[in-house]
Amino acid sequence: MAPHTRRQAIRLAVASVAAGVVGCIGGADRQVSPKGDPSTVTATLDCDREGVERLDSPYYETVVWGGGDDTPFTLRVDALEYERGDEVTITMRNDGDEAALTGNERKFNLELNTEGGWQDVRVWDGDRPVGYTAIGIEHPPGEGFEWTFPLTPEGFPEQTDDRFTVCPGFPEGRYRFVYWGTDPALAVAFDLVDGGATPSSVRS
């Protein structure tokens, strides 16, 4: 399969996001989060690289799953279970009647549910500060963002935000994608199965 370009991977929805892309967006919770508890929970995400720090999530304390009455935006994932290397598509859409603002498309976290809580899969060089712009993006009704990325350590940052790298990888478990460019922050979740996790880092 030919590699995707960054333009293909992060697409601003300049036209209406079709319902077929989003799936049953009108409250279908099967597009928001798996039911029940994950079958595998990783103890923690440890990175053996020197000089890096794990990306924190200081921009939100709570999340709204999929959307709600306090926001016109909805967030959906195209499936609730993947295998390592699969491609994930997550779509955010303005389902309101008027245009609404968000931050830019980089304001997200991809986190793994660990025994210590949710941890972002990405790390960054601790000597290089990481910041986000305060620019506002206007989304007319029916428009929004779409993120498409493979569940591989190399492909995910390449297709989303190459300031970061994934370390140590993608172990099996439940993942949460949080977009915090809205208020409140929006989240969806999915399970990664057969993820090639090491027994020493995972407790089933």
C-alpha cells in the first residue's frame, strides 16, 4: 500500500463530513467506546530512551465521551477494535446549527489505559519545549476535522504530529483519543488486540 502524505492523513473537512464516514453518528455509542472492561491492562508505559519526557495531559481534567449537550461537536471512531498496524480514522463534526470554533487539529492526546491511569503513548525531547498555538478554527455546520493514522510507532507521529515519537510502542489494551481543542474535551476509545506487548509490562 502506498504511503499516505501528511495532507492525506490530517484533513480539514472543507466540505460536509459524510454520514458514511462517521457511521451512525446520532448517538450510536458503538462508535464511541467499547463496552465493559479491557481484557488486558498494561502496568505502565516505560521508555528506555534517555532525555525524553512523556507527553502529559495538562489541558483537561475530565472528558465528554463522544459529545453532549454542552458542545455542538461530536467525536467518533470508525471501529472499536483494531490489530497492531491497522489504520484508525477518527472524525470530529459540528452537528450544531451554527458555525463553531475549535483549536487546531494538533490539540489531541492518544492515551493507553494503564494501572496508573491514562498515559499518552508519545514522548518528546525534554530539551525542546513543546507548545500549541492559540489559533481558532471555524467549522460551519457539518464540517470538522478527520485524523487517519496507522497503529505503528513510526506511522502514528508521521501522520499526525512529528514533534513527538511513540515509546515504547503500542501494547495491547484500551486506547483513548482525546481532542481538547473544544470545551469540554471530547473522547472516544478503542481496543488494540494482538498488539505485541511484552509479558513483563502487561498484566492480564
